[in-house]
Amino acid sequence: MNAAIRKYFLYSLVLSLTACSSADISHNLGGVKDSLFSLGSIFTSSKSKSVDPERDISDSLDSEGAVLACPRIEYIEELSIVDKYVDNSEPSVDGLEYSANIAHFESSCRVLPNKSLADIEIYIRFYAELGDAGRLKPSEEVNVTHPYFIATLDKDNKIINKQVETLTMAYGANENELTKLEKVSYQMPYDATHNPKDYRVVMGFILTKAQIENNRRDYKF
């Protein structure tokens, strides 16, 4: 798959995920600082996925009988794709080492009022592709790793908690494209005077400023 087709596929995939869920919405992240995600940028939008309350959410009651609901869970658009070039400041077709994106996710949640925690499990499906510069020798096996994060924001977009995970893709001698499903366990702390639904759990790849700028240019975020 050449670079032009690859970029079209990834962008089309992001668009199709947006179209398939009526609950997908954009949010202004306002003052969320780039220290959470990468270097030197403030991000502008994210995508959320609705959960089935009969299947995925177990609401709890606080000491006064108020219903405690789970937070919204989202991915940040600008951080949902990573293209790693030999030189990210000067991306080129033959300089692409690897590319990956968040293709889909599902989540389940349980509020633990006695611990002021929301116990969350997220299943994330990644699609990844090895670029022309990703394999130094023909038919060699390649392992690619890239960090991503799960984090909590309060209603004022203040960072409450962050958990860093590592995506590892093992390409066989003749493999250039892979998908992988990862299960992430995450505990979201919340202030006992607030409802967990007032928070947001966000996810994305940890990128450099140049990679984010490339995403905005190439995928029209």
C-alpha cells in the first residue's frame, strides 16, 4: 500500500468511525496543557463513544442516595493517529517508519463510591502499518513500540490523573499491516464532592509538536 493510499485509508477510517456513531461529538479542550500529551500544543477536539447503560455502566449511589454515573470516554482526534518519519519535521514517503491509529474502542465502567474511584476497562483496537523506512533489511522481523495515554480531565479541563501505556506491534518477515486489540484497566479518581459523570477520560498517542502539525495538515483535523 503506497503512502497516498495509506493516508486516504486512515483518513477515511477516521471519517467512517465518526459517521457510524451518532454520539460522536466535538469538544473544546480549552486550557488542557500539552504536558499531558506531547510538546507545545493545545488540542481542540475529541471524539466520544456512547455506552449501553444496560450492559456497560453500573451506576452507584453515594451516602446521600445520589446516583453516581460513569464519565464520558473519548479519544482526541489530533492524537488518534501517529505517523513516525525518520525526520518528522520533513516527512516524506520513503522516510516513513511506521503509522498507527485508534480504529475503534469499547469501554465498561463501575463506580466505587467507597474509594472515590471509577473502575474502567477500555478495549482499544489499533491498526498499524510499517513504512518504507521501517525495515532496514528485506524480510526481517521488526518490533515497533509507541506510547499512548489514558487520562482524566475535570469539568475545568484540569488534568487529574494520567496513565501511560505502550503499543507494541511485532511484524513478521512478510507482514506490513497489523491490527491489535488491547485491554487497558484504568482507575479514575474523583473528588467525593463531585459526580464522576462530571469528568472525562481521554486517550491518544503521545506525539511531538511536529507530528501533531503533520496530522492536522494530512488528516484535516
